[in-house]
Amino acid sequence: MRPLQLLLPVFLALSACADIIIESPPAPTLPQEPAPPRVGRAQSEANFRTVVSRVEPVAERECRRRTSGLDCDFLIVVDSRPGLPANAFQTLDRNGRPVIGFTTALIADARNQDELAFVLSHEAAHHIEGHIAQTQRSAVGGALIGAVLAGALGLDQSTGQTVTDIGATVGSRRFSKTFELEADALGTIIADRAGYDPLIGARFFQRVPDPGDRFLGTHPPNADRIRTVERVAAGL
């Protein structure tokens, strides 16, 4: 484990949890409660540092316990560029080291440490589950199918490239909803083992736009995510 670094390195294979499109939301199963009050900047930054210090070592232990040969030395970074929306993501740097990034907007929007802990645990789970590599393989397979189809139809180079790109996009999104739910499940375990309440953390979903159940959407409905957290938490 290394100290928290407030920086923005060059990232590869971005796996972001953002760009949510609003549709009619299914009703969450957690009891609806008034949103907790916002906290001040100093408190939100203190909450973030505390969460990182508690969750990161647990995430690294889970990573080493569940995988073999995977780099489990997480680097936690903050993207402080102004104007960015609330977002967190998991990616890899040029050396294959797992990176988890938060925008300052997300840190400011989190109402308590449990929400931050759940988000951090969720992003760590993406790495532990190997979702970036699986997404890349699926995208390559989709692109190959698109290229074969373009060749069979005798399309010109420009149109063929478009079909290939569409195939890659479809391939990359084929399992994205499943991956999000898998990360929610493992993230629930990590947050719990770090001493946080994942059910409180999952209330974050009650304040963000719901993507609905969109075809080739990148995220599942918020209600599905909350139910996943409830199911896993009930077994802990």
C-alpha cells in the first residue's frame, strides 16, 4: 500500500462509472429516507482520506486472496480539474498498476464515509474481477465480427470501418451491466470488511439519475444495484 497521491497520471483502458442517461426509474427497495445533509469541503476531504486509509488495505488483501499474479497495489488519485461531474473510475497505468480515480465533485457530493467507502470498494472490485481485460476481449471479438460482416457485404473502406467500430462498441458493452453488479457485490464485501455499512453506502444510488434498463446501456437500473447490495449484505 502506498500513500494517497493527489495527481492525474496518464491512464489506459479507462473503465468509468459515469455518463448516466435518465429514464423512468424502477423503485429502489431500500426505504426512502431524506438525503443526508451535505458536508463542508474540509470535512469531505477528511472523510475521503479516512476512507482511503481504511478501505485500500482491505481491497488489496481481497485482491491478493482472490487472484494470482495480479497487481494489487492500488493507486488512489483525485482528478481536480474544474467542471468535471461527480465520477469515479478504475483503470490501469502504463505499467499495469491498478488506478482508482475520484473527481472532486464526487468527493464533495458524498454525504458520509459509508458512501465513499462503497464507491471505492466498487471500483477496486472491478480490478479484482478482471473487468477491463474481459471488456477488451469482448470489444476485439465484436470488432472482428463487424469486420467479417463488412467484408462479406462488400462495403467500402469507410462504411466497413463504421461497421467494425459498431461491432467493437457492442462487444464492449455486452457484459457491462453484469460487471457493474459483480462489482457491487464484491464491493459490498470489501466495504463491510473495512468497517463500513454498505447499505448506507448504497443510498448513494437514490440520489443519482437512474439509467433504466436500456439496451446496450453501460449500467443496470439503480434498483437492481440496491437489491444486489441488500442480498450480499444479508449474507455477511
